Amino acid sequence: MKFTGHKLILSTGTKTSAALRGALKLAHMAAMSEEEFEKELAAVEGNRFFQLLKSSGAMNLAEFPSARYAARKYAGYGLKLSGGDLPELADGKGDLVGMIQGIGQEKFEACFLKDAVMSDVERAEECDITVQDAERLRDFVNRAFIQAEFEGAAPAPAAKVFSAVAGIEMVEGAPVLAFFHREIWKGRYKVDGDKLAELLRGLPDSEKTGIEKVIKRLEFADKRKTTLYRALEILISVQADYLATGEPGRRRPLSQKTLAKNLEVHTSVLNRLVSNKSIQMPWGMEAPMTVLLPSSKEVNLERLYALAVENPALSDEKLRGELKARHGVDLSRRSVAQYRADLALSAAGGR
């Protein structure tokens, strides 16, 4: 019985170790910048076992249902042209601009930005343009994305480097995401269980092990992608009022702990995921993701500051009343006085 118990302990320990290794791997991927993660995906997709999975049909790519793509600003669609090497769209009035506008954003994204397997002839037919124009647009998109990668490199490292994930645009009054790294956000990896079983059936053990390792890496990559995608969707929904107005006091308090619970991930994983990521706000400013995860105190400080500046004669008690009337926040008079001190605001009559 002792021997059996010893074996049980070893088995449990092995499972725990595997779970721990998995958690560490996910945390490592979560902490990667978008640039690092894109290289990780390229390395996996260049692996011969991945190619075997893909060619056999055991591995497919499922698009994110509402993903939009951008690479920092062009003609309303988001490609950055600061380098000046893409004169076709530099002034926003070239014939390619008119062609893209005529095609329409949805069809343009489907035919030229997403990874649909289409020939230039098919693109031309779908978009009602000539084959030559389809070739020109495809060439432009390829050059634009390549240039965007080079433009993304900073000339010198900052004190803390943030990796830009996406821009937020307002469409009919609602915030939507436009991702900067197309190769990351083109979709999720999906395994066809039946085709995988068929593929593995005729392979030696060493090959099976290689395939299993690739699948496990892709599982972690997908977890990282879907967690960040869902986090951003939740954040822009919760902070829609702030994103529409640009007023910090319109933000709603949301802790990382609460968001992690909604995403069903450990708080430490979410912290690694958001701590070095940034997003481009609708008004053009790039800001850390954590701006959309303010504490109650941060939000109340912003609200109190706006009220005090708007009404410099209000006493602490009246500021307290205004906070409750406008925002439903019931703070003690002592808390209001402390917040005012934190903001370095004088008492009523001294502002």
C-alpha cells in the first residue's frame, strides 16, 4: 500500500508540475510584446510539424468574427505613412484612395486584408475592378504592412516600452477595435480531431511527439490571443462613454481582479498581459491599456477635480453632495478632503 501511495503521490506531482509549466508558459506568452508574439507565431508556423498539420487539414485557421485591421493611419483605414514612401495615399486624394472607398471597407478588408485564399482575378470580380487594379491594391497592401513594421521601431528605448495592440475608432457612436498586427489577429487555430487522429495513425512516435508539442504551443498562443481580444472587447464596452467623450471622469472603475474573473484567467496572467500593452484612443493619443482599468479612487479623483475646477467656491461638503448627485458616489467628507489634498487643490475660496 505504501508503494501504491508513493506512486499516487508521484502521479499527482507530475500533474501539478505539468499544470505549473502550462501556467508559466501562458504567463510568458502574456508578457510578450506584440512584436515578440508575432515572431513566436511565425516560428511555430514555419515548423515542419505545423506544415504537416496544415497540409493534412488537421489544423485550420478560424477568423475572429469582427476583427478589423490597421497599422497606424491611412485614408481612414489606419496605415501609417510618416516615412513618405507610399505616395499613392500620402495626401489622401490619390486614385487608390478613391478605389478603396468605392469598394467599401467591408469588402476591401475581406478581399485584401484578411487571409482569404483568393486570386487577383477573384478579387477583381468580387470588387468590380480590373485585374490590374486588384494587383495594384494587393501590392500596395503588402508594401504598406511591410513599411509599418519598419516604422514601428523606436529610435531609442523609452523608460518603459509599450507595445501597441490596436486603435479604437468610433463607428456610429460605438467604439470598435482595429488591430495593428495583422498576422496575430487573423484568427485562431482549430484542430480537426478526426483528421488529426488519421494523421497520427501512420506516424512513428517521434513524429507524434513533435506534432503534440506544436499543438500545445498553439493552444497557449490561442489562449493569449483570445484572452487579450476578449479583454479589449470588455474594456471598450465598459468604457464606451469615456471613449466617446474623452473625459477621464466618465471612466467606470474596473479592477484587474474583476476583469480576470470575467475572463476566467489568473490575475497574474492578466497583469502580465496588460502591463506593457498600449492602445490608440479615438482622439489619436496612444495610452497604456491600464487607462481603461482605473480604480475607484482614480475615477473619483478625476470627478472631484472636474467639479472643483468647474465650481471653485464649493466647500468639501458641497463637493461631496455634487459627487453623489452627478455620479452616485457617496464619499465621506473626510475622504473628499483627502482626495482634494491628493490633487493639491486648495479649500473653497483658495482655488
